[in-house]
Amino acid sequence: MSIETAAPVPRRTDSLNDVRAVIPAACYQRSASRAVWALLQAFVLYAGALAALVLTDRWWALLLLWLVAGLGVAGLFVLGHDASHGALFESRRVNRLVAQVCMAPSAHVETAWDLGHNRIHHGYTTREGFDFVWHPVTIQAYRAMGRLARTRHRLEWSAIGSGAYYLRVVWWEKMWRFSAPGKRHRAIVRDKAVLGSAMVVVVGAAAAIGALGGGWTAAVWLPFKLFVVPLLVFTQIIGWTVYLHHVSTDIRWWTRRGWTQFKGQMESTTNIAIPALFNRLWMHNIFVHVPHHVDARIPFHQLPAAAAAITAAYPHTVHSSRLSIAGYLRTTRACKLYDFEAGRWLAYSAARG
């Protein structure tokens, strides 16, 4: 008589440690060569776009190159984000140095990012009053807003508003403007000063080069087209990316008492299949987001294997989809306000009356 062996099943369905237990050990193996190659690719793509921008002012070429440069900033940022999590190299010091360098084109302060993103967003993903990234407002909060605040909310939560939201909330309020308390304060202030000084030097050098070649108009135009526009394109790309990761009609936010690590990391993000070339050149598997939230130490090149293992063990929990513009537009129409007690998204019409 043969005995069939059932596939292993996690002992519990509400423990993040049980989820991590199904991830193969190989998924934690970092590869310095893979990381270095990805970094070289990212720097070449970004530097190539900047060099091309220096050489042309044709409007159609600028539009294309600004997109490529913005994607270049995003590619560097994604790798810097992984390094900030300690997922690229074995050395903590190397990871931090790489994170600082890769985040510089997007004007992100790594120590402030570590606090806001690594500690708060990852520590309390989609928990009411804790996670600030795309935190929804209730009907009552929306009704209490003034006309200007409502207009801003409608813009930032529209199909084209993700960049404006990211720039204001994440980049400005929670990083540059935020004054961190406690022992982190001095390090963040120092790094803001260092990065800010470096940005002034780079922009000033570009302005000086422009002035030598074409007077004061070129002094303004050269740094604007090289750094300002690509930064704005980047914020649109990264804001849209984060929105897709955590906002959908089937992705819940949780009350303080109802939230758990399992719910936040497993049920409140998603894996999205995107075009292979787009992923290969710039996104570095960042859209394979569930395993990244389950354990941020997993290197970018191991995320697909980790996602497969998690999905096999929790097929009814993991959200997976394919990138769809139509689906994105449906989400931006439906996900405006939130009922935390009922656990569902609402349209603006729910606030009428």
C-alpha cells in the first residue's frame, strides 16, 4: 500500500514567521556580481540620457529623453532602495554608501528614507494612523476639509496625481521637512546638509557651463532640463509605482486593533506582472512586491522565486495581477475614501449628503 505525502502546509495562517519559513534559503543569497552589473547598467542608462540632453534642444527629442532620464533616476532609486534595506551586498557599509549614491539623483536623503520607509512604512504597512504612504481619508475627514484641501485631494488621488502626492507627502513632508526625534536627528540633519550641498554644487556647475555657452537663459535652462524635469518625471513614476503596490479595491487598510504583521505584509500589497524590458532595464523586480514586504532582505534578483514559494503556500491570500491601464483607471475612480471599520474603499459620492 502506498502512502501519499501531502505538500507541507504552514502551521498557522496569521504568522509572518510561517510565511518566511516557506521561502527557500537560496532566495536570501546575495550576488555581488548581479548587484554590480545592475548598478553599472543603471548608471549608464542615466548618464547616457543626460549626455543626450546636453546635446539637443529639439522638442520631440527632449520629451523622449526626459522620459528616459526619469526612468534612469527611477532605476537608480530602486537599487538604492534595495541597498538601504541591506539587500544588495553583504557589507552594511557598502549597502549604505550605494544607497546614498543611487538616491542622490532623486534628491532622497537615505537616513530619512530609512526611517520613513524602512521602519515606518514596512513596519506598519496599511495600519491606520501609522503608515503614511497613500494613507486614505475617511468620509468624515473629507467632509471636514476646506475647498482647497478637497481640490488637492482630488488631484493627488486622480489618475494623473500620483507624482504630486509623492512629491508633497513622501518627498517633502516626510523626508526633507520632517524633523526626526531622538538619536536619528543628528544623522538625518547631517545627511540633508551633505546632499543639499552636493545638489547646489552640481546645479551651480551646470548653470555656470550654460552661462559660458549661452548667457543667463542657458544658465537657467541647462540645469532645468538636466535635473529638474527628470526629477519631476521620476516622482510621477515612483508615485504611480507605490500607488499600484498598495491601492486597489481588493487591498485593505486596517484599523489599529485589527492590524497584524501578516495582514499588513501579505494582504495589503500585490505582485504585478509588467513588461519584461521595462522590468529588466529599470524596475528590477520591484513590482514583485509581496515577498519584498514579507522580508525586505531578499535581493531583487531572488524576488520571483520567493514570490512563487509564497504564492504556492498561500494561494488564496497573495494578490497577483497583470499591469493594466484600464484596471488602473478603474482603481483611481473607485478608491478615493476609506471606511476602516467596514474595510472597503469608497468613491467621493459616499461623502455627499
